[in-house]
Amino acid sequence: MKFKSLVSSLLLTGLAATSQAQLAGHNVILVHGFQADNILNQPASSAEIIQNGEAYWSEYWNSHADARLDWDSSERIEGGTAQRLYDDAVTLSLSGLCTSGCVLVTHSTGDLVARYFVENQADWLEAAGYEPLNILTSLDFAGAGGGTEIADTVVSVVTSNNSASSLAVTAVEWFMGGTLDSNDDLGVLYDLQPANARNLAISSSTIPRLRFTGAGNDYYGLTGGFITGTDDGVVPTHSSCGAVQAKAYDSCSKDVEFDGEIDKGDVNGPGNLFYNHFAVLMGDDTHHNGTIGTQTGVQLTYVDNNFSAGGIEVDFSTKTYDGWFADYLYVKNSTGSTMSEKVYETLND
Amino acid sequence: MRIWLLGIVIVLALAVFFKPASSIKSNLEFEIKGSELTETQPQTKTINIDQAKQKEQQFENELAQQMSVVASRYEQSIRFPQYSIPINAGQTDLLQPLQVLPVVLNLGEGTDSSASLAPDSYVFFHGESILATLTSSGPIKPSQVKIELVENNKPLKAFKVSAKEEEFVATIETSDPDWPVDLHIKATFHFGKHGKLSILSPIKYSPDNGSITAVNEASVDGANLSIPVELDIKQPGRYRLSVNFFNQSKTPLAHLSAKQNLKKGKNNWILQVHSEVLRSANDAGPYLLDTWTLTKLPERPGIRTSYGNSKVGEIPVAGFELNAYDTTPWSDPQEQARLQFFKKLQ
């Protein structure tokens, strides 16, 4: 009965609830990413936002999660999205879903949304007399917490009435799935401009963020030319790894390429990540949506974590495999599963 | 075909046929012998259930090893309280808070000209002048430049623009306190064959919520070095105060950050440096404080983050013998619970 009432209360507020969907014994909350269709056709109701959230995670995570925080991409994070997240947080607090600790799973802009939420939820809930949510960690797939330069291009192209170079206009149309008007409300795209993203909710958090990144491109490479460094078609590596600087990186590591090739100290990767950010897996051909979708056939590699975060240096030994022309560090036999499947099944074992 | 060219073709063909490990890894099998992994001959395509299980186990063991690394690093991280975390010189996000990131107009690969718009600061306070600079690189130069302040692409006020050599400096001398916090500086210009283009650079336009006015004598307080700070607050609310803590050579030692509710008028705030940071650096001082940030947090959802300022800059801080501090290790139950979770994932 208790579970039944929890399910109905969560559904009423637009949160998903499924049974036996925990990860390592802890409830999972999903935070989705940017949905371009929200900008082209602003959701008419909260019900539509919830439907969109459910559809977003339909390929894998919906059936492995206990709740979702859904939001509207036509709104700013500090505006309507903050209110929406708070309302859902109150429901989650009352439900006790996170009493023994919850795990966040974010995708893309959900990383930035979650960072803002994590920074403020305890203050907001405590001030209103509610128990703050006990969040253990966040699994961030293709995280956009450091912003993406494609947002700069979209903003520039749209506000100049699509009069930029044909290449830029085409890339924006592919990315957005249609042509925007200069009067359209660009909502979270403004938050995704790196200049804004890298100044939003920037305090050091004790909640660890585990990063799972890709370098494939499912926009036929059209968007890549507008994103700094190696990208996954939407998000630059500096963002998905959690690098402290918005530079043109080609890996999350200084020692291992996205394809697993080991080149100790010579790889163009970040030297520092945001505090308590830990890059875990990389997929050379894993594209942006592939990190949470059905994309298989990608060889994954581990990130050699031999760099510092928060001033702490920790070395660890890696396993290497001799290749003909180079040594490689990679997850064997990872081509048969999706990135999310492998992460969930392994961590949930 | 020349013989040498034929030779190259043959070598290339062989290289493609015998691809490097990265390309043929899906055709290879590995087996665990003790703790060592050794490469074996390619297997047939038929994989029985035991082999599949073994492969799964190999992945789990290795990802578990990664989680072990994460757990180890997190364990190191939580030796220090959140209010006093160790940092290095590369932690520029904390050492240079509220950085300006210029917005670069990207016209796609193969275009050799670009333009960039940078405000003088990410945060401008009510009543301050607002400044920005438009620059360009490559053969195409911006012309007919118009720069304006916009909210959600709606114009608020035009900047006065002056061309200086190859850049355009834009100024709004007097700003309006009724403008909202989230604004953009929009530069519109003709850019050669690309026609009329725009770049939008985001800024925060903040009320001046208050100031850090003074720093008093530090003292040892249990496990912490306590540093009293005085503030003069105009808008009561929830604030975050953060500052960086350096040794005498200006090498960063710690990032200090805490939240507190502040009333209107004079306030006192005790900044704390946990002695574990000092012991780790084996540095008994004296020290320096610099790069102060005062942030007014949203008390309720929907309120924009805004800022205060600091009337103090680099401040010397007295040091004490390291054995003067309580050495009880820092421990937070919630952080320990997170660590246990990671250990369970291994």
C-alpha cells in the first residue's frame, strides 16, 4: 500500500515511478536534457512536459528509474525550471524516496540543471520545512554542464534572422529540427552558452559526478564545426568531461585518447576537472544520444584518472594491450551493449 | 606503376588487413590468467554461454576497478570539509570566479575570418558603466557596427561605439536599475560576403547587494584557523562567501566557501580554514587571502542569483604552529554514506 500511494503521488506530480528499478539498492531520479521541440512548439501544459520527459528516456532508463525531474527547454533554469524542479522536489521529499539516498542520472543539459538543483534544493526545502533530498551521486551522460558553443551559434543565427553563413544556418536547422524566428524564446539555450553555463551554480559540491562521454556525431558532422575541440555532435569534450576550462580538448585524459590509444602525457586532455567530477568511460564513436540510447558496436575505453581534481593527486595502475603501432586501454567486449546498459548492469550487480 | 609505389600500396594493404589493436579488438578474445590479461588467437564467431559470462565478468571487474579509483579519490576528497577544500593552480574555475568567456562568431570550418564579443566583466552592478569590445580576426572586418543591450533579444539601450584600430569599444555610461539580471550585449554588423550578423554575449546585471568591508585577526579554533570577516549588507538574504587562501608565495592552498543568512546592515562572518589543508601542505603560515566573491543565492525558486562586492583585496593572515590545531579527522555522515555507496559498486 505504501508503494502504491507513493506511485500515485509521484504520478500526480509528473514523476515516473516503477518498481524494482533501483541502482545498487538506491532509487534513481532522471534529469533529461535539452529538447529542441520545446523551443519550436512550447509545451502547452505540465502534462505535455511530463509526456516529453517520459519519451526522452524511453530507450533505456525509464524502466530502470524510480522518478524523473521533467522541465521545459523554453524556460530559463533560474526561471520556470527552478519552480518546476522545486515543486517536484517537495513531492519527492514528502514521499521519502530519497531517505536512504538517491542516485541522479542526467543527460546533456540535465547535467547543468542538476548542478543548479543540487546547489539549491536543500536550502529551498529546509526553508519551507521539508526534508532535503539525500543525493548520493550523479551519473552524467554527455554532460553539458560547461555549456556548448553550438548554443552560441544558435543564438547568433536566430537573432540575426538566420542570415549567417549557409553552413551555420544549416547546422542550426539540423540541431533544432526546424527554423526558428528571432522572436522565439530561446529559454535554456541562453543558459547553455558557455559564458553562462560556466558561471551558474559554480560552488564546489560534495556530491560526486561520474562522467560518461562520447565523441561520435549523429548530425552527419554538421554541428561539429561549431563546437570547440572534439565533440559528440552536441556537447564539447570540455563540457562532457567536466573540465575547468572551455578549451578545445580531444579526450578526458592526458594519457588516453577517446579510442583508447595510450600516449602518456601527450594527449590533448584537461589537467583539471571541476571539484568532485570523475571521468569514467569514453566511447570514440558514441554519439550524444547514443550515451543513453540504443547505440551499440562502440568500443569503450577507461579514462586514466591520473590527473588531479580539487588539488588531490591519485595515481592508479592501468591495464594496457599491445597493438601493432600503439598500446590501447579499453573495455573489452563492450561493443555488444549500449553504454548505459553496461554502466547500469555493472553498477547494479 | 612504379615499383616503389607498388610497394607502398602492398604495405598499406597489409596494414589494413592486419589492423592495429584498436580496429580489430572486436575480433579478439582475452582471457584472465591470474591478474594478468593476455592476448590469445582470434576465436570463432560462435560464443557459448560460459564465454559470454566470462566477457561480462571481465567488464564488471574492470569497471569495478574504475569505481575503486573513484572511491579512493572521493575518500581523499572528503578528508577536507566542503568549506575548506585544497586546490592547485590549475583550478581556474575557483581561482578566477565569474570569468568572462568571449563569444566567438563561428561561420563553420573553412572560413578564415571570425569575430568575437567580450564584455569587460561578467557581472555589472546597477549604476555602473557597461563596457564590451568587438574584435575580429582574418581578412574580413566588421562594418556598420551596432551594439545594444537586450533582454531576450528585445532592445533596452544602445551602446556608444567607438572604433579603435581593429576593434570596436562599446560603452553604456549610465545603466537603469530596473533592468533585469539576465541580459545580453548584442553586436550586429556587416561581415563581408556573410552579410548582416549578430553575436550575443551574456552578462549579469546585478543590484549591489552589499560589500565585504574588513578582515580581522585570525585565531586557532579547534581544528580550524578562524578568520573574522565584516560585511555591510543592503539586501538581507541567503549568501555564499568564497575566497581563495594562498601561501606567502601566492601558491593556492585552499578554496574557502560557506553559506549564511545575512541581515541588512553590519554582519560578521567567521571564515574557516580546516587544519588538514595546512597539514597537507605542511605550511604553518603566514598566509594570504584573495579573490573574494559574495553571491546572493536564490532564497526561493525563480529568484535570480545576484552579487555583492568586496572592498578588500589581498589580505595577509597570521599563521600558527601546526600542532596548535585539533587533529581530529574531519568526518561528515552524508559524505561517508556516499563513500560507502561507491565501495558497494566495486
